[in-house]
Amino acid sequence: MVNLTPLLPELFLFCWALVVLASDLFSKRRSASLPGYLSLAGLVITGFLLIPAHDAYLWGGMFVSDPFAVFFKIIFLGAAFMAIGSSFGLAGRMTHHRGEYFTLILFSTVGMMFLASAKELITLYVGLELTTIPLYVLAAYTKSSRASTEAGLKYMIIGAVSSAVLLYGLSIIYGLTGTTFLQQITINLSIYWLSYGELGPAFSIALMAILAGLAFKLALVPFHMWAPDVYEGSPTPVTAFLSVGSKAAGLAAIVRIFVGAFIAFATPVMAPRDWGSTLAVLAAITMIVGNIVAIRQTNIKRMLAYSSIAQAGYIMVGVVAASNLGVSAISFYVFSYMFANMGAFAIVAIIAERTGSEQIADLAGFSKSSPVLAGLMAIFILSLAGIPPLAGFLAKYYVFAAAVQAGYTWLVVLALLTSVIAYYYYANVIRMMYLSADPNPHHIVPSFPAGLVLALAGIGVILFGLMPEPILKLAIAAASSFVF
Amino acid sequence: MLLMHYLTLAAILFCIGFFGVVTRRNAVAILMSVELMFNAVNINLVAFNRFTAPDALVGQVFSIFVIVVAAAEVTVGLAIVILIYRNWRSIDADRVNLLKW
Amino acid sequence: MDQYLVIVPLLPFLAFVINGLWRNRMSKNTVIALAVGSVGLSFVTSVLLFIRLLGLAPEQRLIQQTLFTWIPVGTLKLDMAFMLDPLSAVMILVVTGVGFLIHVYSIGYMAHDEGIKRFFVYMNLFMFSMLTLVMADNLGLLFVGWEGVGLCSYLLIGFWFHKDSAANAGKKAFIVNRIGDVGFLLGTFLIFWTAGTLRFPDLAARAPEVFALGGGAVTAATLLLFVGATGKSAQIPLYVWLPDAMEGPTPVSALIHAATMVTAGVYLLARLNFLFILAPTTLVVVAIVGCVTALFAATIGLAQNDIKRVLAYSTISQLGYMMMACGVAAFGAGIFHLMTHAFFKALLFLGAGSVIHAMSDEQDMRKMGGLKKQLPTTYNTFLMATLAIVGIPIFSGFFSKDDILWQAFSSGHGNPLFWLIGVLTAGLTAFYMFRLFYLTFHGQPRYDQQTADHLHESPRVMTVPLVILAVLSIVGGWIGWPKVLLGGAWFERFLAPVMSHAGGGAAAETVGHSPSLEYGLMAVTIALVLVSIYAAYSIYNKSIGRATSLRQSLSGVYKVIYNKYWVDEFYGATIVRPLVKGSIFLWKIFDVVIIDGFANGLAYLTGDASTMGRKMQTGHLREYLTAFLIGTVLVIGFLIVR
């Protein structure tokens, strides 16, 4: 009998998701409270189950529970918590399938957790699909809405194609090395390289196919086209979850594969075919396109979609660095990004719930009518923009410092320049809320769970900007899961 | 039959699949093309398993997982296509473009 | 006492939090009392700390307080820590002192504005950020303040958002400053990677070992930091935001865009003087940018008709002086001018505010005139400030400006050319300031009857700060009374411990320059200033009423006067008129066409690119898939081909 302790959080959350599904059958009241609160409780308990985790592995290293995995699992749980917390309004209006909605988010979270722990290609692939398939359903969850179903279709088809491309790459890697274990892959590739002096075009194709497949999850340009449409069409909490949870999951996979297994090919030292410079170019294009196109957006969800594309570009700057500092920097980045982005989307959800509008222009006068919400929104936006002393600033600082250290100064210069463009559209939101004469007719008071989410996000953004010590320690520990 | 032959077949199949995905307008046909891509991967995996490491059945197991997951994916996909049909009265992917810009 | 350092920024912050959260439930007076009182208390604390600092031996004048470790990990260790050395002490006194007076003034100025509570919330946030900036003990925390003041500036410029121009001006300021921030951040990275620390005391200790004199790293780092400083301190080419920033309420212009925030760039250079002194190339760039900005902005100031815009260009010009001082490694002189400038420029803005207030929000000087009678206090204090800014002896501006000019001439990094440009600028300054002065307060009233009916001197709450600032504008420079005029140059000695001795101005001064040369240069400057004032007087003080009455009563003398006017007219036609025309020309060509055009063009370009990028998102699934395919092929191709 295998000792399944390292798997306990995932197993628990999976079973709990089934409980949530069943609970909806028994809750007579036409409210989302029971399954919703149950899901929140389940996530918290899972979080506690993560605490005693120490370096452990299962099935010969297919599934590991190292600091990196734990760090990202915290992020997934946090994202799921905030997504569910801001879903109560949406779920309350559902007549059918309320329990399924929460269950699907939990299933997807389990998939992400698997993904973060996977050190073997099959596990990684299954984890990835378990993450994504529930999200297809969630994107199309508002069944009667044309926009929502369209979002589902686009997400699903492009997602399926990308996972086929990813698989094609994985199959070649398997063919080249004869194994699916990442550690063994590294060793076999090194032997291969030592015997033949280079790895041939097949390896390049595999490398880039994997990159393309995972770039879809992170919405890197030019694999980003789905993101704005899907973000706009999906129910807002789902969008939030997509933009944080799914993105973090993709990032975890990229780091596992590229930094974990292919680190030797990050720079042209071992082979002319290094992924570092390719990824650097992708990151550069992503930052430019994401930030520039965001300027002319009028729908706030779409604007945030492009903003999150750009944010993925910044994260990639840290991956390109492929160093200890780089991995800890992106870990911290995603952590702070989670609070800011979830918070911003939660507010968008609350506003849209009440006013039915997702236009930036309709935020006019918001600071007068709902000063606390407007203040929080401003804090989230400023954190996304990277204004000190909020967490987002520190995250950017770390990522850029890592890239400078790795010698990618041009990329950092570009990142800083594009972040100037970013200020433009971020400032526009603040300008609408604070510097607009139009009165806003809606005084909005969030419901209790939504308020909880906002408080959590607000505290996170401010606290971890001022006192990042505990999280930075965790992030550095996460980076220690890799050999550089 | 050499490994190369299988790999070439898989590559061609993959490209046909990708070509179909890009050119087909019918959502169901797009899903079918995606299936072609998945099957190309399966051929790859099984062939690699047979020619490089025939003792361990990793490649075959991998392909079984791919088949299962692809089935799940297509199930969800078809469900979404049905939703699309209900809302749009069409499954022409080109007509589904409310969300843009 | 050391642990009380944090009180200085904390007080305004507390007021900001309380007012920010509960201002809707509090009465207007409570909000004001909290806001102004906190800044006042902060000033008192600053004075106490200053006295404490004076009690220490000159070499030990450094008080530090670490609140907690901010970024603890690895080699990058940053604390939330404040420090007080002579340089920060001067800054907090100026910021809290002038800030307090401006807060008091605002009570009267903003009294009828419905947004007064919001106004004070932003002002307190600004005070907090600015104090953090000047008291930070490392570059990281300094950047926190740096961004904070930028944000407040943005919010306060756009304070009257019902005016579209105000909101746009705020945005412009914000974006332009971000461009400077790129340089700032990159410079910070570079310093960190080479020196391994961002703490000022450590940096100062380590800099001579880590950086070679004139080495590439230190030159690059200081140049990048200087880019940041040009953004904040409105130097060429990033000065464009400051004239537009005048859309904000006048107290904001006085506090943020004259006395404090815009001097942050100068402060940054002075704070890092030990780095800049190691990079002679950067110093030359700084000096050139500074003196060109000083001259350039002064010429533009000649022809502006909006009273606040004249003062805005004047601020840019004076900031150029300060930069020039830093560029010739006379950081002490730069800070000295920063201080006196804070006094008299704040006073000028507040005086202008008083005029605008009295004139029912009229800002065009062509519609003013003859206000001397109606606004006696404003008039008198404004005169003091004008005399100070043009550098009439005894007034504060004289000492600081003279210090800079002398250093520009004599310092080891100086050059007579810098001095010449500085003196020319001083002449132009005298001209445009007195033009403003005469157009506003002398001559015939040019306003309509309705305005005349409302004309009134401002209330006490506004005039008292004016008087105090006027006194400071006179005596504020005495602490830097130069040795050559039998003074003690106390200010320079006070700042000396902070300044690097790797080759400053003081050392060069003793070499080969006689006091008589210094007297001579001083005399040239004063002479040019007096001539310029006279020119302004003769052109803009034409009082038709007085001229006609004189003509009737003293027909003999009239001829003399007439002839005198004729001479003046000649003088005006040959020298001043072309100058004014040139000024308008320069303004139109550089400011409006090139810089604005470039900025707007860039904005349009980005906007167009944005629209284009938007259109590429056609909404067609198959096109997205095609993009995916092309992307995959491209990345694979990229890797295989290269």
C-alpha cells in the first residue's frame, strides 16, 4: 500500500467537491449560500492540510510535494477562494446547476494542484486537462447568453488545439529520451548531447511545441487571441479565475518543464538552440501588444484581459532569467498578482451585478457614490501598475532585478517602457472614478462573501507590499526546488 | 517499416488536423480535426514506445491517457457546440463573433 | 528622540487616513483642523528634531530610525527606515514649514470650493509622500515617496476635473513622470548590482571603493538617475508637464509645483552627490541641461500672459539654476537655492493666487493692472518675493543665486560659459518678473466693472502666510551670507558633512580666484538685473493717467519725460521687442510644435497602434487559430533557423 499522505490535500479537495455537489441537492433554499460556503470552507481546510507538507514524493517521483508545488497550491487555493467568494451573486441568480458551478471550480483547482506537483509528463498532462476542461464548461456557464457560449466555444477549441500541440511536443521528448520523468529526461538529454554534440531539429520542434501549448494558458502573444474574447464573454468570477488560477497553473507547468528539466538549454552555452532568447522575444512582443491594445478598450473586462496578457509578459521576463532569483521573483509576482487581479475582477463583478454595465466610462463618479469600493479598486489598479509601496511594485522590481542579473537588460528596458504605456490605461480607470464630474447613481454595498474577498485582496496587496518577508521566504524556498 | 515512417505518418496526420482546424467552418468538423491531431500524437507515442523502449509500456500508457482525456474534451466540446446551436441557430464558427475588438 | 523621526511623516498620514475614510461624516471644520493641525505638529516636530541635530557634533549629525525590515531576503536588504542628516533636515523644515503655511492659506483659498475636504485629503497624502521621500534612508523607500508625490500631483492637478484641460494636464504630468521613472529604476538596478546596497550611508561609504572615477557603471547609473530627476524637476526635455500643471488649484501649484515636489530631482542629485562627483561626464550633462533649461524657460517666460504660466516657466528656469549648481558639483549651493526658492516662489504663487481670488478667477495679466491700491498686503509681499527672485542684494534670492553663479564660474567643474548663461538668465528673470509685477499691480486697471465690484483683499488666513513668507524671502538667505561679504556661509558649513569631498567647489574656490573677481562678477550680475528691471519698468509701467497729468502741470519737465520715453521706446524696439518676439517664437517652435507635437504624436501613434491591434481581434475563431498556427511555426522556425 502506497502512503498517500503527500496527496492528501488533493484527495480531500476532490472528495469535498463531491460533497459540495451533493449538498446542492439537499439545500432547498433558492440561494447559493450552502454550496458556496461549503466550498470556501473546503478550500480553507485544504490550505491547512498543505501546512505540514514537506519534501515528499509519490510513485517514483511522478508526484512531488516540494516547496514550489506548495507555494503555487497556495496561490490556486487563494484564487479559487476569491473566485468563489465573488460568485455568490452570480450563483444566486442561477436556477439550475448551482452546486455544479462550485464543484467545477473546485475540480479545476484540484487539477491545478496536480499540475504544480507533477514531475512526470503524463501526470502533468492529466493535471493540465483536469484544470482546463472544467474551465471550458465554466466559461460557457451562462447557457442562455450568446456571449458566454461563444466564449466557451472559442476557449474550448483553441484549448484543445493547444493541448494537441503540447502533446505533440511531449511525444517527441518521450521519443528522444525514452522516459516521461522530468529528472530522467534531463539526464538522458545530457547524455545525448555529450554523445552527439547537439540535439537536432527534433528537439527544437518539441521544445517550441511545448512552449506554444503552454503559452496558450498564459495567453502570450501570438497565442493570446482567445483571451480578450473569452474574458469578456465568461461570467466575471470565472474570468477572474481564468486570469489568475489558470495562468498560474500554466506558469507552474512552464517553470517545471523549462526551468526544471531544460535549464541547460536556457542559454546558448550548450546548444545554439536555446529557449531563453525565444521566450525573451515572446515576452517582449507580449508586453508590447498587451499594453498597447489595452489603451483603446472601453469594456473593463476586456481592458483587464489585455492587462493580464501584459502581466504574463512581465512574468515571462522572470522565467527568461532562469535563475534562483528569477523563480522566486515570479513566484512572488504571481502571488501579488493574484490579490490585485482577483480584487479588481471582484469589484467589476459587484458593479456589473448591480448596474449591468461593464464599461469603463460607467465608473464615472464611483469615488463619490461608493468611496470604499473605489478606493480598493484604485489600490488594485495601482498594484497592477506597479506603484510602490503596493505588492505589485515589489513583484515587478524583483522580476526586473532577476532579468538584469541574468543579462537581459534590453528586456527590462522594454518592460519599463511598456509599463509607461500601461500607466496610461490604468490611470484612465482611476481618472474615471476620481476625476470625473458625472455623478454615479449607484451606491454599492458588497455582499458578505464579496466583502470578505475584497478585504482579503486589499490586505494582501498592501500588507505584502509593506511586509513581504514571509511570502518572500516562501518564494525563495520555492525556487530552491530547482537546481540551477 | 522504420520508425521514420510512423513519425512521418504522424506528422502528416497532425498537419492535416491543423489544416482542418484552420479551414473548417463547421464547429463539429473542427472538433474532428482536433481529434486527428490527438491521434497523430498517439501514433507518435506508440511508435516511439515500440522502437525506442519496448520493455516499459510508458508510451502506450500515455496514449491511453490521451485517448481518455481527448474523449472527455470532445464530450465537453460537443456539449458547447449544442449550446452554440441553441443560441445562434448555427454551428458555423465564422458566424459566432459577437465578441471582438 | 531618535525614535520620534517617524512622527514627522506619520502625522499627515494619520490625518490622511482619518479624513480619507470618514470625511463624509465629519464637519468641514474638523477635517480642516485635522489636516492643517497635523502638518503644523509635523513642523513643530521637525523643528525639535532640527534642534536636536544641531546639538550633535557636525560629523555625527545623523539620526536614524528603522521601523521594520521591508525586503529582507538575499543580498537586497531594504528597511523601512528614516534618516535625518543636515540635508534631510533642511528639506523637512522647508516641506513642513512652507507646507504648513500653504495649508493655512488653502483654508481661505478653497473656502468656497465644495471639494475642500477631498482637497485636504490629497494634500495630506502629498505631505506624507514628500516627507517619506526626503527622509528615506535608501533608494527603495525614496522611490515610494517619489511615486507617491507623483500620484498626488496627478490627483491635485486634475482636482477641478469639470475642466477637461485639468484632467488632461494631470494625465500628462503622470505619464511624463513615468518616463523619468524608467530611468530612475534602471539607475537603481545598476547601483544595486554594482554596489550591492541601496542604503545611502552604506552607498556613501562604499562608492569610492566600488566605482572608479569616471567609470562606465557610475556614469551610466548617474545618467539614468538624472533622467528620473529631469522628469520630476521639469528639465529639458521632460519639462512639458509643468506649465500644464498650472490647471490645478493655486495652493497646489505653490506647494507641489514650486516649493517641494519639483525640487525632488535636485534633492536626489544632492543626496547622491557622492556618486555624481565620481562621474564627471554626468556632471557636465547635468550642468548643460540645467543652464540650457534655465535660459530657455526664462525666454519663454517673457511672453506669457497667464500669470501662473509665467511663474511656471520661472520655476522651470530656477530649477535649471539648481541643476546647474549640482552640475558644477556645488550641491550645497543647489540646496541653498532650493530653500530660498521655496520661500519666494511659494510666496509668488500664493500672491498670484490672492490676485486670482480677488479678480474672480481671472488669470490673464492683460486684464489686470493697478491692483496695488486694492490689494496692499498682496502687493507688498509680492514685491518682496519679486525682489528676492531677481536677486536684489539683501534679499534671500541674491545670496543663493550669487552662490550658484560664483560656483559655476569658479568651481573645478565650472565654466565661465555656465556663468554667462546664468547671468543672462538672471537678466531675463528680472525682466519678466517685473513685467508681471507692473502688469498686475501698476498701470491702469484693465478689468471690467463687475470684477472691480468684487475686488477685495484676501482674508487674514490668506494674508498672514503671505507676510510670513515675505519675511522668509528676505531673511531666508542670510544663513548663507557669503564669506566674501563678511558673512559666515553657515549654510554651506552645515551641509558640509553630507557632501562628498572628492572635489567639490569649496576646494576649487581657494585656488587662484581673488575676492575682487567675485565682487566684479557680482557687480555685473546686479547691474544687468537693474537694467532689466528698468527696461521692464519703462515698458510696462506706462500709466496713462499719470503721464497726462504730468504733461499738464509740468510742461517743461514733460519734454524730458517724453524724451526719456522716446529713448526707452528705442531701447524697447531694438532690444526688448525682438527678444519678446523671439520668446514667442521659441515657445511656439519648441514647446508647442516640437515637444508637444512629439508627445502628442507619440500618443496618437500609440493610440493608432492600439486601434490597429484592436481591429486584428476580429472575433473569428478561425483567424485566432491561424494566428496560433503561425505563432507555432514562427517560434519553431526561429529556433531552428538561428
